[in-house]
Amino acid sequence: MDARYHFVSTYRVVGDPMRVWEVLRDVEGWVQWWRGLERVELLRAPAGAADVGAAHRYTVRAPFGYRFTYETEITAIEPMRFVEAVASGELVGRGRAAVEPFQDDRLTIWFAWLVETPKPWMRALSPLARPVFTWNHHRMMDAFGAGFAGAADVRLVSAEHVALAPGDPGFWVLPEPGR
């Protein structure tokens, strides 16, 4: 049974790009404004000036009430452009967040996650539970967009969430910045 998930959330915002980047980088501050994110712990500080190597643990309470914990480690970063990370724990995979100019003071922010659920019950239920897990993810990312807009003092113009399924074109291929 395939317990792989491919999620892409895209936000269009109007606001200051520097402030957008600051709020995105302040991972430990996300817990203050992202409903459903219960805790963020710094596990390892980055070794140098860039954030590469930083590791965090997240505890999330999904809209349907279950909790899960996962860790991320930043593997690549290009300031004001993108961040890449790998995930481990109750979600395993990799992701990318990107900030791209859209027009004038408008920006596109997108997150792509290619993750697997290693818990046996999640793997066993994935054929039936995929719509529920997808719905949960989309609600969590709606909460991210709303909270982020307030924290970054930007206007959220739109939010779109897409879940590719196994067999869909592009499934399990991480989009590149500037896609």
C-alpha cells in the first residue's frame, strides 16, 4: 500500500518581501500564529551564518484531533528565494518552500512536501484515509496562510492546495523554484 503524499500549497500575498522572508525563517515563532502547530523545538542550531543544518521538532494537532511529531533539517537555502528540508519521524520525506515575485508588491509563496507516513496504522489505512489526511493537510495549510498573513503584515490574496496522487503526472517530483 502506498502511503506517499505529494502536497503543494500556494499563497499569493501583497506586502513587504523582506518581512515575508523574516517570518518564514522564524520557524520557532510559527507556533505563536499557526493554529494546530502546538510546539516547535530547536534540536540543532545551524553551524554557520546560513540556516543549513538547523533541525527542529514540530508537534502538530491535526484538525481531526490526532497528534503527530516530526523533525526537519534544513539542507539548502537561498536567501529571499527558497529553503529545502528533509523530514523524519512520523512524517518522512523532503520539502521546499519558495518565495517568488509575482508583480509589483505581490509575491507567490509555495510549499511542496513529498512525505510518507511510516506509522503502520497510517500505512494500512492510506487507501481509505488518503482523503481524510489530505483534508487535514489542506486545513492545516489554510491555518498557516491566515496566521502567516497576520504575522507578516501582508494581505493574503489567495490560497490554493493541491494533492497529487500516485500515478498523477509529476507525482513525487519536487517542483523547482521559479516553476
